[in-house]
Amino acid sequence: MRQDARDRIFRWLLRVAGTIELFALIFIVAPESWMVSIHAWLGLGELPRDPIVGYLARSTSAFYAMLGGLMWVVSFDLTRHREVLIYLGWAQALFGVALLGIDTYEGLPMSWTLFEGPLVIPLGLATLWLARQLPDR
């Protein structure tokens, strides 16, 4: 595959994943009632009302949105951001493995466990592989 085709695929991958992660912005400011309803709909029982739960949900959403924004930023100049993209690929793949372990340890439903980490791992590996195909600056 030619480099320009790989770059188009890479930009598309980063922008689609980044856009999905930017949807987390909603949950930084979403009413608590939304989170309670979604938590119940996912079959996770009653959402605890402790302040730390809201803090963790909203700050994690902010983190995902920040990562989504970064994915968009680096997508505009892949070669310039090659080293960042290599780091991002490793970080995403390892994060996916960590999520798989955390989800299993915490006893989350199998549907959640199989959806979260196992989707992040190939995204990280694809990012890593595509970044390594980029020319050095």
C-alpha cells in the first residue's frame, strides 16, 4: 500500500476515534439523572450518589474528550507528530489491556468487558503500526 493511502486511512482512524471520544464532553455537564438512568440501563444496578462517583465519572469523561481532541490535532500533520503517535499507540494498547483487567477484576458485565478493552487494544496496535510506517522527519 502506498504511503498516501496509509496516511488517509490513518487520518480517518484518528478522526473517527477522536470524534467518538469527544462525545464524552456531554457527560462532563450531563445531569446526574442521565448517569443514573444509563447506569441502570446498562444493568449495573443503582449508581452510588457519593461525590467521588460523580467526580470520577466527569473527570474520566474530560480525559476521554481531551484524548479525542489530541487525536484530531495530530491527524493534521502525521509526520510531524510521529513520535507522539507511536507513544499514543503504545499507550492505547496498554490501556486496553489494563481496562480488560480492571473490568474483569471489578466484576463488570461480560458485555461491557468484551466491548471496552478489546476495542481499545486493536486501535492502539493500528495506531502504532501506522505511525511506524511514517517517514522520520
